Amino acid sequence: MFTGIIESLGLIEAIELNGTNATFWVFSSLSDELKVDQSLSHSGVCLTVEEVIEGMHRVTAIEETLKKTNLGTWKAGTLINLERCMQLNGRLDGHIVQGHVDATATCIKKIALDGSWEYTFQFQEQFAHLVIEKGSISVNGISLTCFNVTANSFTVAIIPYTFEHTNMKQLEEGNLINIEFDIIGKYVQRMAQLK
């Protein structure tokens, strides 16, 4: 489980295809602190650390993960957001993020303002009931607040710190992102369906 507060950027160094799986070698300032079998959020996708060596770590995504996320668009040189799992002895600064991506969305607008940025994302309308005005959402693993919510889009505002310390600075119109909806909203939806 994660909070959506990004700790570090990672750089995809190499990708190996093994059948329907993809193995990623990631270089980051966190890599040497990781342990094999540890869960780590990679732009919102929870992956298991398989190996750590010389400032890099290795993870593998299976076909199901590649289909439901933007990992299939990654290539050598791609910057990704990294977050280690939550510690229960600290503050929850973002919101509860599982690292289980629900869908992808497309950046349809990026506006540079005087000191901040606004991004608008379009998603599948079947998820409209899970996105609410001023609600939490995970975008590439970043805990953000939605506004200007419609049936198939939402906007987020990015402060300079987040822009500089995450891969939002590389995000452009047309890019695909990973989104995870708020877990509480998903449980409320499930309870309503069963009544």
C-alpha cells in the first residue's frame, strides 16, 4: 500500500521481453536501498523487486499488467515515479493508493500558468462514477485532487515542487497515464451494486 507521495524519479535503463512479460531495469537513487521481494510503486504500478545491482533494480510486468497500464509505452530513457510502500508508523500525507491501476487516461490539455500547471485527462466514461469534484485520484502514482470533473475527464493542478520532482514535467498532450481511483469510492460502489 502507498500514499501517492513520490520519493524519487527512476530512469528506465533497459527492457527485456520474455514471452508475454516485460522486465525493466530501473536506475534510481532508491535502488541501492531496496531489497529483493519488496513492493515498489512504478508510476502507480506495484511491482516486486527481483534484483538490485549497482544503483539499479529489476522488476517484471506480466501481460495483464502491460494491457491495463502504460508500461507498454515505456522505453529506455523513460522517467518514472517511484514510491516505497507505506510505513504504518507515519503520517498518511496523500491518500490510500494500492498500486493496482484501474485504467489508463490520455492527457488532452496541458496549460502552463504563472507558477503552476494544469493537466486535463480523458478517461473511459464507464468510470465516471468513481471520479468526483475535489476527490482524490492517483495519476502515475501521484496523489492528486480532481476538479472540473465531467463524465469522461478531470483536471489536476500541479505545484512547482511536484512538477520538478515527478515525471509530470515530461508529460505532454497525447501521452497515456496510469490512473487508480480512490479505494473508498470503489468499495461504496460495490456495496451499492449488491443492494
